[in-house]
Amino acid sequence: MADISGDHPALAGIPLVLGGNVFGWTIGRDTSFAVLDAFYEAGGRMIDTAEGYSNWVPGNKGGESEAIIGEWMESRGVREDMRIGTKTGQGGAPGALDPAKVRQALEGSLERLRTDYVDLYYAHRDDGTTPLEEVAGVYGEIFRAGKARELGASNYSAARLAEVLATADRLGARPFSVLQPLYNLVERKEYEGPLQDACLSHGIAVLPYYGLAAGFLTGKYNSAADWAGSSRAFSLDETAAHGGWSVLAALREIAGELGTAPAQAALAWLRARPGIAAPIASATTPEQVTTLIEATHLNLAPAQIDRLDRAQHQGAA
């Protein structure tokens, strides 16, 4: 099982995963290359993507992010240095994790990424219909074939994660050793509690997504009017509705005390949580990469963590 200390074999470099959802969505090829170059030069080695990124953009069909990452790795000659995580089953549609579909999806990802293996392959969502014996079996198969060096689950409940782990154990198959849940200073219900307990008891490395709550926790917004009409408006509305402004006020205070940015303090809080191996965060400029990298060197005092926790509880009440 995974070592949640950060020495998990799917991880490398600094304790930060660069989110690839923006590649081919909010930034194009050239800017994506600049972001990836800055991340690599700063010591970043792990990138998160998915076959579906970014099929929500008009004119896109999915795979755009993987294709950009693959072209960048090939052009820079850095494939062996990198740790690439990708996913299939984005929407959790019935039958999305059928073994034949998983095999086909992985081959498509490998082609776009210009590689013959991925370092981490996720079930993006539990489809709720494919028998877990088949899910555990096909993921174990691609691990044995060397096409995926580690296996992960994203957006799984504690109960279903426990079931699929027990199924893999019964079959003698490689289990999921990484979990990618939604988790940040504002959105805490999905991970904290039974899911966190399950990850700790099984030694599962946790790589949370939306670590900056779709950019809300960067501190760049002062009211909902600031994001009106943006591509992330729905996510930002959700964050604000769940006590985001109260958390952001406390985050800004603590960042001011430390002489750092709110985004850095938010990621430092995540890194300090039980079970977290590394947060996932996206950047759309090289300068933003620098901010993210600096967060890996920041440690909050227990009193500061308590203040952020209190602000979240008050805001959610």
C-alpha cells in the first residue's frame, strides 16, 4: 500500500502536483508550455490530467490536455523525469469502467501522452454499475502489464473505496494506492471523516484537487461580481456559498502576518492535513507557478491552523 509520507512511487520532486485541466481550456499550447517549463525548472515533477480534459469547452472533444503534455514531454526529452497521472470514466456514466472501455481509454491516453506507460492511472468516478471484480481486475491487469505503475481512485466514497480495496485483496490484484478527492479549506465534507479514516488506515496517498477552490483562495476576488461570466463561475459560487468569504478573510490575515500570498497559506494548510501527500493546483502563468512552488516551503503554526479551522466552521454554520 501507499506511503503517505510523500515517498509514494507515483510521486517525485516537490510535494505539489500541477493540475493539467487548464491546458487546452483557459490557456493554449504555447502558454501551457511556458507553465510546464517553469514547473519543471523549479523542481516540479508530477502532473495531473485526464482523458476528458477539456471536453466541456465548445469545439473540444477531450484529450487536449494530455496531447499538450505529451508534446511538451517529447519536445523537452523529460518523460523519464516526470510522473504523469491520468484518468478514465470522467462522468461516472453507467459502464464507464467496463474492462474493455478502460483498456481502450488507456491506449488513447498513452497515444496522446506519447508514452508507453503512465505513472498513475485513476478511475475518475465510480460508475456504480460495473462489478467491482471487473474494475479491480482490469486495473490490476494494466498494472501487471506495466502500462500503469500505480493505481488510483478519484471521487470515491469511503464505502465504495473500502469495497474495491477488499475486492482487489480477494482477487490478489493490485489495489488503488492513491485517492484524489475534492478537498480544500472550504470544501471539507467529502474527505474529512470516514474517507480520511479509510485512507489513513490503508496507507493511501491523498492528492486533493481544487486545492485553491477554483482560484477563490488565491484572494484575487472581492465579490461575486469579479467572476461573473467566467468559466469557473459555478464553482466559485459554490465556494462562496459554503463560507468562503469568512475563510478568505482569515486566510488574508494569516498571509499578511507571514508576508506570503493567500494561495501559499491555503496550500500549506492542505499539506498539513492528515493523509495528504501533495495538493493539486493549476497555474495559467509562469509567475503563478512560482507562487505555488513557494507554498511547498511554507509551514503554518498550530495557532494559525486553528484560526483557519474556526473561520471555516463559522462560515459554514
